[in-house]
Amino acid sequence: GAGVSQSPSNKVTEKGKDVELRCDPISGHTALYWYRQSLGQGLEFLIYFQGNSAPDKSGLPSDRFSAERTGGSVSTLTIQRTQQEDSAVYLCASSFPGTRGGEQFFGPGTRLTVL
Amino acid sequence: DAKTTQPPSMDCAEGRAANLPCNHSTISGNEYVYWYRQIHSQGPQYIIHGLKNNETNEMASLIITEDRKSSTLILPHATLRDTAVYYCIVRVARNGNQFYFGTGTSLTVIP
């Protein structure tokens, strides 16, 4: 694929359930980012992976949120015991640092709704 | 911690230049100014970035003041497809290419 892909595109879950969101970055991109965007708001940085370095988790809002990146490619964002305030669009981006200032290419997002 | 200030909304007539301002008075010497835009229901899209010199590409021009405390993104001939939220971002020079998006400017191009 030519761009960043995310799945599912939409997820509806009940409060208290766990969810997993997937991101497939552009092949060869070493950096991967997760953001979330609540309705009418800007993007909120969550976590950043760069190559084999330890991820920067400074943006994760609570310990219910975690993410991993396997084999330096696909990433999964996991939200445990979901709450209604977790409802948002979760966006993934990838980049190759040094190219156009580390331009980030964004996926279409996963819209999460917690009932 | 967005470090930038933008007007929440602007209108522009189709075919006219759209000038979107951004204040970044606390910018550090090694921090770049980036502009992204987000069309409804899509992920953000890179537009342009610069350090201190003015920049131009196929999409837009970026004018950065000499003291680097503010900048302006110029869309020379706005079209209806340019209606979007425009984000001005100062790159945080920490552990790679992290970006902090604020709430941006919602630009509406009017026919």
C-alpha cells in the first residue's frame, strides 16, 4: 500500500471493555506516532516510536493506554477498561526522519465510540 | 503545550490569497515552524516548513518574521478544496520529530 493504513475504521464498544487499534505504517518509515482527536479539538500526542529505541510514552493519558510496535513495523494501541471520555478519533502517522523535516504521513484514523 | 497561537477561524474568497497568521513568541533557535492542514474527516497533511528563511512550494508560501516570533502561511489562490483546519506547529527538539498540534485555524473558502 502507498499510505498509512489503520483498522478498524470504526469501533463501537461498551464501557469497561478493552479495545485494540492497529496501524500499518508506510514501508521503510522508521518513526511511528499515535495521536487522538476528540470532537472539535486539535490532535493530542500519545506515543512515539523511533526505530529500536524505547518509545516515548509521555503523552499517554493513563496506564489504561499502551502501545507496542512489532518488528519495527505494525503498531497496536490498546485501551483497557474503556471509558466514555476515550471516545475520539485515533490517528496514526509515520515518518522517515530527515525527509522534509520529518514530514508525518497520517492514516485515516479509527473512530472509537465508547457507550 | 502547543507553543503557538492562531485565530480560531477565517474566511477567504475563492481565488484570493489566504493569509493565515501564527504567533510563536517562545520559539527556540533550533525549532522549526511547520504547517499542516486537516480536511474534514481526513488525517492531517503536510504543507510546508521553515526555520528562518521564507519558503515556497507547490502548495503555499511561508513567511517567517526576522525575530521568528510569528509567521504567515499564504495560499496564493484559494480554492474551495482549501477549506480545512490549518495547524501551525513548532517542532519540539526532543527525542526526534515530535509534533504538538494546537486547535488550528478553521479556514472557509467562500465561492
